[in-house]
Amino acid sequence: MGIDYTQKIPNNVDLASDRRLQRALEHWQPRYLDWWNELGPEGFQANDIYLRTAINVGADGWAHFDHVKMPDYRWGIFLAKQNTERTIGFGDEFGKPVWQDVPGEHRAALRRLIVTQGDTEPASVEQQRLLGLTCPSLYDLRNLFQVNVEEGRHLWAMVYLLHAHFGRAGREEAEELLDRHSGDPDNPRILSTFNEPIDDWLSFFMFTYFTDRDGKYQLKCLAESSFDPMARTCQFMLTEEAHHMFVGETGIGRIVERTVDVMNELKTEEPESLRSAGVMDLGLLQRYINFWFSSCLDLFGADQSSNAAGYFATGIKGRPDETRFEDHICLETREVIEVPQDDTKITTIEVPTRNAMNEITRNLFVADCQRGMDRWNKTILNGGFDILLTLPSTRFRREIGSWANVSTDPTGDIISAEEFDKRQTEFMPTQEDRAYVKSLMKPVTEPGKMAGWIAAPRRGIHGQPLDFEYVKLH
């Protein structure tokens, strides 16, 4: 299922056959390019970057690699191949044909889901726009820009759905996706995590590991939707999203590897000695993990949610990889969830499975996050150190659901608000931590060279050597 690159907007949705839609999207395109040039990666718009571009939506041979200037990147609209026999996979309409158009009664809910997902894509580009100026290597610089252009394409994917299926309201929502800006005090992005500053590469790697993984699970839920165009859009987005999480997991893994090497060289675990040697101590990494992981948990919504139950019942939004579950109706079953009791104890209650859909998805996300943690901990153990990096409890630092505003330590034990405040520097990155990490952010742009706080990757990109000129600076 090839992509038509002869058109102004590359696509595989036969855009040329719908002149009205094509004109509307071509009207939106200059605004997008203005946004990209103003709030996209700063300082490198004129450079040639070794980027992959989607040329097909099949599982094999779907991407082409070459040097291209980012403003010339061929963003477009690509949907996974249609399965004409696909039926609704869950909820009250289980087994019926999927929808090619939006049912009137579901317009508002679907539009809200698409807008919320769409808002995250340009937000992350805005959050990361200055990172190129402090890159640890050309390899990492290229990976940053690959993530950025693909987040830009994911915005196009959501804007297409809004334009194609939601009329004037959809076109207005598409405009507003470029009006909101990450961290803007007057018009911020919809979700709080996407207003957090990402002004160092440790935060970037944490974001691509944890927050993009949240994005993976949101996309997996939407890829199950009975609204087939959205499902097909999200299926292909997941193909691209995998690279973003790879960047995060290997980035943190390389930081851990470098730190462990220096711990062995100096024969110490002492943070001050390690900082004097120019690497990030494991306690600092733990506090960043606590911050970024916990900031993602509320993105899934409340643990008991009538909205989630409604989405499932009507077929709008399913569970990730719905076929893994035996019961796709979930009318008779219940789930056990943990809740606070009298703000001092923890107890469990049973709730209808449909109302616990957010919690089911959140638990799958947590288990997925743990797999990377296990690999990082193996590096530490193989280095001869008995130290574990851990995910904080899902009760920690919550603002939505049963655990909203209940103070706990990272292990999930309930503590007083006063004790939380007193111990916050133990749990979360301190000003000193952030200042130290920032002090390490010095650009390294000689091909094959790496900053001193991160190990070299195992291999280059698309078979290229590590000293390949991934970004042409001259």
C-alpha cells in the first residue's frame, strides 16, 4: 500500500478524489509550516538530517533513509491498510461492522479523544525545541529530530481525521491545535505533562521512555476503536512511535552504563565523587524516574470512570490489544482496585470491569515500563553493584482518581502532607540535581564523539557507522 508522493500532501487516502478536503488541508498546511519554523527545533532548520520517511504502510520496507532538511520533510496522511471484514471488537455492538463514518451520537466523544491525542503531538515538539543546542552526539541529535518530525506527522494524522469527519467544528479544532503552546500561561496544552519544560537530555530520555509509552497505550486503545479511520490511523502511528521509546530506553540505558563504568573506575557509589567525574549518580536518576513516571499516571484517567465505561460500551475506545482478553463484553465481571481508607490505610474494592478500563490500561503500562527498568538494573548488577532503580508506586503523586491528593512515599505508603513536603527532596529532582544535569549539557558535534556522561550506542542508524555524519553541520 504505497504512499503517493506526487501530491502536495503525501497520502494514501486518495486525497485527490476529495477536492474540498484537499483544499481545506492545503489551507492548513502553511500555518503548520509557520508553526514548525517558529516553534520546531531551533538552530537546525537549514541543516541536512539523516531522516527516515514513510514510503509504505506495510510491516516490511516501509521507510526510506536519506539526508533532508526538516522543513522539507514530507509530512503526510498515512492509514494502515483497510481490513474490509473488520468487525467491532468489544462492547455492546460486538461483532457488528465497524464504522467508516462517525455516528452522530458519538461525534462529541470521538472529537474530544482525537483533539486530546492531537494536542500532545505538537506539544512535545515545543517542549524539546531547544535540545539540539546541547546534544551529546550527532547520533542523538538525529534521533531527536526523527522523533520531532514524526510527532509533526502524527499531528497531521489527527488533523486529517478532524477535517475529513467533523466538518466546521473539526476544522476549528485543527486551527486551535496550533494556537495552544506548551507552557503558555494563557493558552497551554490540554494535559499538564505536556506543559513541563524539557530543557536537558535526561528529561528528554525520560519523556521518550515514559511519556511516549503512555502515548503508545493511548494509541493502542484508539487502534481498537469501532471508528475504522481512527483505528487505521493509530495503527500506523504505533509503527513510528516504537522508535521514540527506543530512543528513551537506550538513552537512559547508556547513561546508566556510563555511570556504572565510572563507579568501577573510582570504586565508589558516592554521588559527589561521581558528579566530580562528570556523570549522573544513580540517586539522581531515581528521582528523575519518580518524577516522569508519576507524571504519566494521571494521563490514563481515574481508576473508576464512567467515561471509560461509556467509551467501551459504545465501541469508541477499547483496551490495548483487545484480542488478548477473553471477555470482550465485560458486563458480568468485576476488577479489584486499591483505594485509600480514612486517609491512613489501604484497602481494596471491587468495581465493574467497564468502569476500571483506565486502571487496566495503566497496569499494562506499568508492567511495560518495568521491562526497561529490569534491563537497566541488569547493567548495574553486571557492573558489580547491588543497587536497584525502581518504579514508584502508582499511588505516588496522583491528582486524579481514588489517590488524588493522598500523600504517599514512592513505595506507596501513606504519609502526612507535612512529611511529604519535608521529604520531597528525597523523592523528586532537587534544584541542585537539575542545575547539575544542566551543567553537563554541552554540545558534542564531532562525528563519532560522545559527551562524557553517556556511553556510545551499540550500533549506528540503518546500518551506518557511529561516526557517520548524521547531521551535516556545514
